Amino acid sequence: MTDPQPDSPAPEPVAFSARDGRTLAGLLAPAGTAARAALVVNAATGYPREFYLKFADYCAVRGYHTLVYDYRGMGGSAPAALATETARMSDWGLLDMPAALQYLATRFPSLPLYTLGHSIGGWLLGCMSNQDRARAHVMIAVSTGYWGQQRFPFRYLALILWKVYGPLAIRRHGYVPKGRVWSGRSLPRGVFEQWRRWCLRPETFGADLQGEMRASQFEAVRAPLLHWGFSDDPIATPAAVEALLKFYPHARVERRWTAPRDVGVRRIGHQGFFLERHRDSLWRGVLDWLDARPT
């Protein structure tokens, strides 16, 4: 069976502010008159909001007002001179992700709220001061970023980024630009340096948990949580996923693992879930899971 594919309204550009006053740029895919809920998509590192638009359109067809947005220092939420950006990666979880959920709560006060995090967008879920406003959470390819738990040979490519390309790029440009080693959007200095520290050490978040992230609520997350991983993902390996899920001891976690052959493709990897060819398989599976949550 194939889900209907009516013409979707154009996404609506929106802007909202974090509690520190920083304005963030987003796109809202509206669900129309039959809306059943509102969903925020928290992006992976280096992925622009536009990357998630096809998925957001699908969610809108299924009755979910869906917000995609850029974290501070990324895409439409970045200053013209990226070397002047002072953001750190923890700001995404402590400030930006809560602001995006609050925007939906304010705009659609009568609807249930849900989050979907891709990679870092799920990793930082426990940083959100308002995570309990969401009825359930979905994690796509979410894990710790520790290089030692990643697959060969990817882990050594990651080491080149952490130890060579990134530091040299910051010395030269003041930020990490897109290039051969880093294929995502350009990263501000503070974002890269904090991310690098987290990924080079086996202790997730390290000293930051007692420092700037001390107000995090990882153990307070109790809502249903679907984690969906993929057998060919070089980053979110089973070991790295379980290391991350230990931070959510009270969440009601459902784990799903899919191999590319299960959905008739050669590769899914770390970001392939969001390709439109998975509309009637992986996308449907996630929305069916959300539809089944109590409202």
C-alpha cells in the first residue's frame, strides 16, 4: 500500500527566539485542517533544514504540523561572517531545541507535541528543559560520537577530521568549512571544538555534564522513545547506540534495527533514512508509531 501524495502547501518560513534572545530560522510544513499533532525535527550536525523538507511534507500529509530549522551558527541561523559566531554545540540542546518545541507549543496549543532527532538532534534530547512537553520522541541514527565505537575505516577518517583537518581549518579560517574531509555545512569554532572533545573521549560529554550542561534532564525523560538504527551506519553502531541510551534510563525505549536489504536498497547509512525512496517503508513506520501513541 502506498500513502497518498497530495500536493503539499509550500513550507512557511518562520522565525522564533531562544531564551537568550537568539533568533532562529525555520520552515513549517503545515498539516492543513485535519492536524492531529505537531512535530519538531532536530537536525544532525551540518545538515540544513532543507535536507528534511521532503520528510516534513510527508509528515504534514499524515496530519503533523512539522517544523524544521537551523541551529545557531548553521544555515539561515548563522551570521554572515561565521568566524564571529560564538555558539557551542551544547547551546543547540540547551537553547535551540527547547525554543523550537516551545514555538510549536505556542502556535498549536491544543495539539500533542513530538520530537524527532537525527544524530546530534537525539543525542542532546536530555538537554532540553521542556522535553516533558513532548508525548514521545523518535531517534534516527542517534548514538554517542566516540570515534572508537565507529566502524572501520570510518573511524580513522573521523580522526583526520578531529586531529588534522578541523584544527588546521580553524587556524586558517576561524571555522571549519565544507571540504573533502567534512562534507556538511560549515561549522563554527565553538561547535566544532566541543564536538571534537566529546568524540575523542569514551566518556560521553565528559566534564561538560558537571559544567555548562549540569541542568540537563537525561534521567527525567520518561516518555516513549523509538530508536531506529541501520546496520550499515558507520557512526551509530550498536555499541555507540547503547552507550547513548544509557543516558535515558527511565525512558520507555523501543529499539529497531534495519538492514538495507530489508527495504530493498543497497545503502542507508547515517542519513539515508531521510531519502524520499523510504516514504512507504521507513517513513511510514515512524509515523505509524507516532500515530499509535495515546493522545
